[in-house]
Amino acid sequence: MKPIGSFTAALAALAWLTLPGAAGASPIRVITTTQDAAYLVAEVGGDHVQVESLTRGYQDPHFVDPRPSYLMKLNKADLFVQIGLDLEAGWVPALLNTARNPEIVPGARGFLDLGRSIEPLEVPVQVDRSQGDVHPLGNPHYWLGPRRGIEMSRILRDALIRVRPAEAETFRARQEDFEARLTEAIEGWKARAERIGLSGAEVVTYHRTWSYFAEEFGLTVVDFVEPHPGVPPSASHVHRLIELMKTHRVPLLLVEPYFDPKLPERVARDSGAHLVILPSSVGAQSGIESYFDLFERQLALIEEALGAGS
């Protein structure tokens, strides 16, 4: 018969091994709404996370048809991450309410709304139906300003530490490394934007997706194909837009890959602007596997359109 003390010590050792962050602990199961957030989680979390996005980068994150498999993934998640600012308001709340996982509902330790810690652009003074699908908390497409990626990585670091405090130093070190690499890349991207004549240029975009991108690289968005978010343009709006683009000699029309290109093609042709179908998320096109790939591809496509690469 084993001494009582030895048995107690064995139980204590077993309990320690099953604590989050202990040697041999399973990875933190993270579910995100977008591949951009998933990539940043992987950057900060490394081998200590198992992360999956509910959407693909070529999808419109405003409108997603939830699948039964989403509920299974959410039910087993330790941490749920959304972009927030009402980007996913049309589909995420119902999923969380049905997933039967109290650890990832709003207010719980495992729920993270990245947008709550981001200072947004374009917060409306008042909201009514005439404005279309306007976001009352501000523009939610902040990940398209690469400096916001640094803010996102810091928020994710803190969330991972909250879930797995034993790995705090690892998460801090990985976030610092990512921030240093992204800061260096941003300097290069800005220099490239200046070189190809992007800085200071006027552009038209389809949706209000590119405000943070424009802020980062010095663009001025003069108008939109949609008169209001989610509202199809009338013939008179399209005519006025084309005339505006001609008058201002707008060189670029930026469109997300999930919109029908027929109308933008016509607007670009009649106005003389270059139409650029610009990937708006990690995973939107083949070869865009990282946050760095995303901005490299965006600038390359714009450079090619402007003829600055020849």
C-alpha cells in the first residue's frame, strides 16, 4: 500500500498537468469570423493556438449563411474573435446564442470583439433608413489599414493571456516580433505608394471598404458606386459619378472581389479610370496567405493598373 503522502503528491502533480498552460496542455481553440483575424491569432499564439475562421477571404463578411458545422466548432471553442463594429451583426449573434458555449458569449472571458478597442473612422452623427446599411459604431473595415493590424495584435495578445496566463511571456514575445516586422513593412509600403503616385491620388470605391487603406496611404475617396452602403445606384447617380470622375480625372476605381463587376467595368470605361479588383482579406486570392501578402498584392495590382511597374 502506497503512503498517503505519495498518493496526495501524485494527485497534485496530475492536477498541475491538466491546468491551462501546463506542460502538454492542449492548444487554445480559437474561432474567428475572418481569415485576417485568424492569421493574427496564429502570429501571436503560435503553437499554443488552434485557430479557424468561419469565413473565407473572398466572401463578404457582412452577409454569411451560417452552417450547422459552425455550431459544432463554436461549441468547442475556448476563444471567439469577431471584427465587430456590427460587421457581423447579421449572422453572429444567432450563432453564439445557439452554440451552447457560455464561455464565448458577450461578456465572457472567451469572447473578443476587436472593434471595441479600435478607434473607428466615419462614426455617424445619427442613423436612419435613408443612409442605407450604415454602421452606427463606425466603419468596421479597419484591418485594411495596416497600422490597425498592430493594434489588433496587441488586443489578441491580451485576450490569449487572459485565457492562458501561463504562456504570457510567449504571447508577448511573439506579438513584439510581429509588430516589429509589420512596422518595417509599413514603411516600405508607404514608400512604394509614394513612388507609384498613389499618395495624394483621388479614387472612387464601390463600398465604404477602403477608408482605412486610404488613410494609411494618403488617398482621397471622392465618391462611391453605392450612393449609400448596400443601396444599388440609380441611373442618375451613375451618370453623375462618371461625370465627376471625368472632371477630377480620377485614376482608380477600387472594387472588392465579391461585388458584381459589370457596373464598375462600365463606370471605369466611361470615365477613363483604371478598374482594380482589390482583395480585401487574407485568403481572398491564391497566394494571399498572410497579412503581409495582402498589402503586397494590393499595391502590386494598383501599380500594375497605373502602369508604374513598367
